[in-house]
Amino acid sequence: MTKKSDFEISTLGLRCPEPIMIIRQKIRKMKNGETLMVYSDDPSTIRDIPSFCRFMEHELLSKEINSTPYKFLIKKK
């Protein structure tokens, strides 16, 4: 994943629901259009982060889930 993000957070070592809670807290402080790169090793984030983005109407620009750490690039709407 080569896209540059405005912010990065690591949720490595954390398990559901902590990664989503941390992502939500960070995105609340961001401006519309800014991007957030998330690093995770929790297998549940593979489904939770895309679901979070759909529910909250943010855009999941890209994801790498073939190996850990998983990487998700989210754009705040």
C-alpha cells in the first residue's frame, strides 16, 4: 500500500471492540476528506472496519489483508 495518509494509528495487539473504538475516536477529531491508515492484527477487523466505514459513511480507500499487520486506509466523509 503506497498511498500517503494524513494520520496513522496502530491497533496491534488489541482485540475487538478496541480497534473500532480507537478508530472512531480518531476519526471524530479529523476533518472531512482527511485519511487515516490503520494497522491491525485482529482478524475481526477484516470484517469490522469495512462494516464500520459503510455504517458511518466513510470511504474505505484500500485494504491489505493477506498478512499481518492488516492495513486499512479510510477517508473521512
